[in-house]
Amino acid sequence: MSGTGIFGGSFDPVHEGHRKLALEAIGQLGLDRLIVMPTATSPFKIGRKHTSGADRLAMCKLAFDGHPEIETSDLELKRGGVSFTYLTVKELARPGQKLYLLTGADAFLSVQRWKYAPLIAQDVFFVGVSRSDHEQDELKKHADYLQALGFSVQLMPFAPLPISSTEIRRRLKLGLSTEGLLLPPVRDYIFSHGLYGSGKP
């Protein structure tokens, strides 16, 4: 199997867990390219204030530097507004080639309700990323349901690192250690730009 994957998210900030997931997706799915796509505004996070798109994009580029199979795209940031998947897929889709869209469990369980989901399904394999055996069982049942609707789906087991961007922002604001959570270039960028209320390292 080969193809192009899309890994979207707020990446506010991008962290070691994101990097691990990206590399595992390339290996498990046999991708020859993975596009990391910071969202302008997620439809699931409308009303939440994000760090600037320029900063999030810069941090992603630093996080995945040295991995030529991974590229960071500003497609959704340049488009602005709410980042609807169908618009992104419309721009990236190529005849005869399906894209692999990485989705967490919650998103995978709701893809049939996404805006223009049937149109997205024409060009996309929905990849459900499961983080536990219980989640895997739930996603398997939903995968059968989606396949009955004509969607192309695949499940990807993944043992996540105990990291979240929310916790990292909290730690930075309080001056607590982020050792092992952030790649050094990303950590340096955060401190040099005073992001998340951070002071000196």
C-alpha cells in the first residue's frame, strides 16, 4: 500500500505524541507522504482562541524537520475560517488516488455526519486511530457500519504517549517542566516567542 496521508489538528503546540503518531502512520499504512495540516479553526473547537497560525505552522515545521516524507502545509491556514475537511480533500485529491485521513476515535465515530461526508468518502480512506482494546472494539463496529454506507475505512492501533497540548500549555504557564513532551527546537521556539505565558527556559 502507498499513498498520501493527511494529519490535521490544532497543534497548539505540536508535541512528541504528534510526532510518534505521524511516524507510526507512515509505517502502518505504508504511506510515501504524510501532510501535517494545522487547522485555522476546527469545526469542533469554534470559539476557542488558538495561538497564531504562523506560530503553529512554524512549530510543526521544526517538529518534523529531518523527515522528508512529512511535509507541513498551510493550506487550511491560508484559506482561513472554519477548516472543513471536504474543502481540503477537494484541493488535494488526484484522480485514481485516495487519501488517508487520520482521525481520532471521537472523529471516526462521527464521520458520517461531517459536512458533505459522502463526497469526502469518494476520495478518502478514513483511518480510525484507536488507543486501547476497548476503543478498538468500538471502532471495529463503526467501521462495519461505515463500510455498509460505502465508505473506505481502515483501523490503526496506536499506543499514545501520555501527553496533551492542553497539559503542555498549563505546564508552560505555570513554569513547570516539559521535559520529554516537546522537541527541543519547538521548546526553544516557544520560549523565544513567549508563547503560552512562558518565561525563560
